[in-house]
Amino acid sequence: CEGNMAILTDNADILIIPLASAGYTSIWIDTTERVFAFYFQPKLCIGGTYKNRSSLGPCQICPPHTRNPGTFVNAVLQCIPCSNNSSTSFCPLASLVDIDLNTVPTYSQAVAYPETGDTTDVEDLLLKNMFQISSNARCLIISPLLWTL
């Protein structure tokens, strides 16, 4: 057949991958024989993908501002354009549906920098442990804290 591909592996296994029509992809059929084949069974492209030509490869991802809901009974040769109102439409790469941003609630994940006493507690703990001075006279003389006075 024209356009089919056969691969011989180092284990003497043979993979046969037949050409898939536009809008379809070849699916794996498990077999225990010496010939492992991707038998062509009409399998529609999944949602968010399309295939506009006959080829050996898988379906392609719908580009931004286009969609494929994956609910069609016929082959999808191209993705459907999303809404023309790009300011309120959310239709990214591999979209299934066009989402109106006006229906999505806003949520802020920003967390303000804490200005409570928690930060000073940590600073006090660091100062206490870093500049620990014992009652020994030698420690008082060599202490940096004494030099600042």
C-alpha cells in the first residue's frame, strides 16, 4: 500500500503503521504475534486536536483562538474559530470550549508581606543567638556589641 510504513527492530519485531485518513489516527492493536501492527481503525481525533491530511502521524493540537470539542461524529479537518471578542474570550492552545472570562470569578493569590511582630521575633532570636555574651570578662571585651557602645 502506498504511504504505509514498516519498521524492523533489533529484536526482529516488525511494526506496520498504515496511513490514516484526514481526521483520524491509527490506534495500537495489542498482539502476541511476531508482527506488531498499528492497524488502521477509524479513530476520530480527540478534543482539542485535528488532522487535515492523510499521514502516518498523530492528530495536531488546535492553535490558540480555535477549538475542537471532541463531540463530533465526523472527522475534524480543522478546528472551529473561537469568539471574535478576544478581550472576554479564553481559548488557548488545544481548547475544547470557548470560555467567556466574564463568567469566571476572580481570585487573587497575592499574599501581602507580613508587617506584624512575627518578623521582629525572628530577628530578635537571631540577635540573641548570634551575639550571646556570657558573664566572663574576656567575652565582654571581645564582644562586637561592646565595641558599638
